[in-house]
Amino acid sequence: MTEEMILGVTKMLNAFPNKEDVSSDLSPDAIVLDTPKLDYNNIKLSFGSYVNLHDGTDNTMKSRTVGAITLRPSNEHGSYYFMSLRSGRRLNSSRWTQLPITDEVINRIKNICAYEDQDMTKEDLCFE
């Protein structure tokens, strides 16, 4: 989870131009990778947001959503990487519903972090 946060922050730092860099109009990403300018309106979720990912239907009683925590954007088209609260694995999706976080979700995250030998608290995860 920490690695994903660092990757997300690094991506955002490189997506915006800096007045003191080589170009005040182009971001480091645009100069090196020739990526298009970041559209601020496409940033919908922040790190640590709780969502239900929509899994699709198969006409059975199987659950159609998965509880997950937002990690970072996965592309410029609105998809994100999430950490599944069911398995702890990284998922990629563009369909979700953002929900308020509950104590049950916080406890599940603590269990996953303890399993990964990370000591994180509610404040570290930026929950409101």
C-alpha cells in the first residue's frame, strides 16, 4: 500500500509543470514521455477513499461488488488501482461507487497492514 502511494505521488509530481524547470508550460511527463496534459477533471478519487467496485453480473447470488480502497489512477481515462478488502490484492477498475468509511473497513485495513508488517493508523490512511 505504501509503495502504491509513493508511485501515485511521484506520478502527480511529474504531471504538473514547475516554474523553475526547463519549461514552465510542459510537465516532466510531457517532456520525457510525450504524455498529454493532465485533465484535472479526471481526478475523481484520492488515496485511501473507500469504494465498492462493480464486478458485473452473472445471474447468480454471488456478490456483485467488492469493497476496496483507492490507491492511485491507473491511466488518463478514469481507471484506478484499488486494494481489495477481500483479498488485499491490487485491482484495476473504472466502475465504482464511493462510500463513507466505516469502522469495519478500518479494522479490515489494519488486519491487511498487520499481515504485510506495516504499522498504519487511521490518520496515516487519510480517512476523514
